[in-house]
Amino acid sequence: MKLEVRYRDAVVGVLNDDIGQMLFQYDDRFLRLGTELSPFYLPLQSGVIELKGPFEGGLPGLFADSLPDYWGRAIMDRRLREAGIDPARVSVLKRLALVGDGGLGALGYHPAESEDAYEIGSLKAAVDFSRQVLEIAGEKLPGSKIIQQAGSNPGGRYPKLCVGWNPAEKRLAIGSQSLPEEFIPCLLKLDLGEAMPQGKAEVCRQEAALLDQARAAGIRTPRHWLLEGKDDEGHSYAHLLIERFDRREGTRIHMHSFSGVAHKLPVRYGASYEELLRVVSALTRDHREVEGMFRRMVFNILCGNRDDHVRNHAFLMEAPNQWQLSPAYDLTPTPELKEHALGVNGKWSGIAKSDLAQVGKLFSIKNADEIIDQCASVC
Ligand SMILES: Nc1ncnc2c1ncn2[C@@H]1O[C@H](COP(=O)(O)OP(=O)(O)O)[C@@H](O)[C@H]1O
Ligand SMILES: [Mg+2]
């Protein structure tokens, strides 16, 4: 199978697994543009590249970042089974074709097997769809093709859909591609009560609260709205809408996770904040961004967000070769986890303020003590 990779309107190159090896070749015109989409592990180079990345199918992080994980994958696998295809035998290129132009970030895969459509939907339709995905295994997938696609593109573990949100009219448009102008592109993280993975019924409310605390601690966070109410059976719910930062005025923004850009797998003791800070420094070449990441590290440690793994940190490239940290996301208190996913000063648990200060010193953060005090005051 051959897949053309596009970055907005430009052809980046072609992925090809026809001879049983994963190959990629940059397009000559893209090489001349000089835009590095993944400077460390897939730098611009001419000729055919044999890919031996650590991700599924040998993909490098640039393309692996486009694939859904737990939640989206569960939906994608059911879409495949319904089409009579065994998900276990499907190639990663077929999966990327299913993502097509509907993925997060700015990359598209062609010929795309995604639809550029949306439907004005109700919260109830979104909840019913997600509930059935979680509760009914192996049956026919509920919902329209559009809602299925809106659910299968985003990553992460919890139920969510790509939507547009019209705050003035409080209306939802469900879809992952072009939305009408008055709708803000958002991720809708759904509260399904007891049906939530790991029984985390309060996770949306907790995430909204932690986003507010993070903002108070000087951390950049996306706009968000908590949709609260009662369902037909009288159970109260709180869904979380988060503005997408990989979209700006109809333009797709390139997004690369720490995992993807630095080829870090989500494994225990697999990465540290020091490594992340080094990547921030190398990619952004901006000490303010290093300080911003230090602040997030301090916040995550002091507020107990231990689910701070390699896919929960990302970078955006809005202008060619100009990188910055994405706003912070997936901030949730996780007391059930014993260790942080990223280490600090050689520790994954029992991290003290002195460890944070030590990292501050290593990265020449002048106001490290002030940042620690500020985060401590909101946590
Ligand atoms: N505001 C956002 N804009 C764009 N992409 C986002 C945003 N928030 C999260 N993402 C992307 O969606 C993925 C899943 O979201 P996340 O909040 O991490 O969900 P989960 O709690 O299920 O892990 C993230 O890994 C990130 O790639
Ligand atoms: Mg996540």
C-alpha cells in the first residue's frame, strides 16, 4: 500500500509498505521548503528511507502520532470488523488511511478513507454512542459514520469525540474536519458515570478544576467549558469541552508529542522530566519555554497529576521550524497511581521540593523557588 502524506496543502512524501518493509521518501518540493516536521528522528533527506521506528509497524514518531490509542482504537477496530477486516491483520498504513484528513495535528494521509462532514448533534447522541462503545463489545457499532469517525481519531484512554461547540447557542457539531464558522473546534470528553474506564466517574469535573488551578499557577491552558446537567434517569453529569489547540481559524497546526518527537515509548521508567526539558530546549531554543515546562513539572508533582506520560506533553509548530509547547492538557489528579510516569532527579515517587529545585538549578531556572511557591499555593 502507498500513502501520500500531506502537511496542509503540501505533499510531504510517500509511505510505502509494498515490499514488506516500511519505506518513506520525502517529496523533492517539500525538501526544498526546508520545513522540519520531526527534526530528530525524521530529518529532511533525499532518497528512500527505510523506517525502523520503535512504534507500530516500524513507524517513526511523526506518523505514529497520527494514530489513535486506547479509546479511538477500540472504535477503529470495530469499524474494521464490521467491514469484514480482521483488525489484527490490518497494516498501520490502512489505519492511517482511515484517519485520513480527520486526525489531530496537521498531517493528512491520502487516498483518505475519512469523510469531511459533520452533523449537528446532541449531547445525548454523543453519550449514547460512547456508552455503547464501552459497554457492548463486539456488537455492531452504533452511530453514524460521522460520529464513529469523530470518536476514532483522538488519542487517549477516556471517551471523547472531536466536535465543534457554539457557546452562544450551546450547540454541538459532531465531526473531526471542517466545521461551520461559528463553531469552535473542541474535544468533548464525556462523563459516563460508573461506566468510565477504571470507574473514574468524576474525571471530567476534576480535570476542569485542575485546568483552572494550572492557569492560576501561570500555566498556559486551553479554554474549556463544563457541561453540567441531569440525564433522563436523574443522574447528574459533567462533560468537559476543551478547545483544540491544533486548529486556528480553520488552519491545521502541526502537533508532535514528546513521545513522537523524541521516540520515547510509554514504558515504566522510560523517560524523565530532565529529558523532556532537554527536548524543549533543543526544539524551541527558547529559555522561556524551558521555564514553562519546569513550571508544569512542578505543578504536576505538587498537584499529584501522576499520569504525566510521554503522550501527555506536546509541541506545536505554527510557523515553519518555530516550535513551542502546546498548552497543557490531560491534567487529572491520579492518587491511584503510585509513581509519576516521568522521573525527577532519579525518582518516580517521593519527589521532594529539593528534587524540583535541583532540576531548576540544572536548567538555570532563575526563579525556581518562586515557581515552586506559586504552584504550591494553588495545589
Ligand atoms: N486541547 C487539545 N487540542 C488538541 N489536541 C489535544 C487537546 N487535548 C488533548 N489533545 C490530544 O488528544 C489526546 C487525548 O487527549 P487526553 O486529554 O490526553 O485524553 P485522555 O484523558 O483520554 O488521555 C492527547 O494525547 C493529545 O494528543
Ligand atoms: Mg492522555
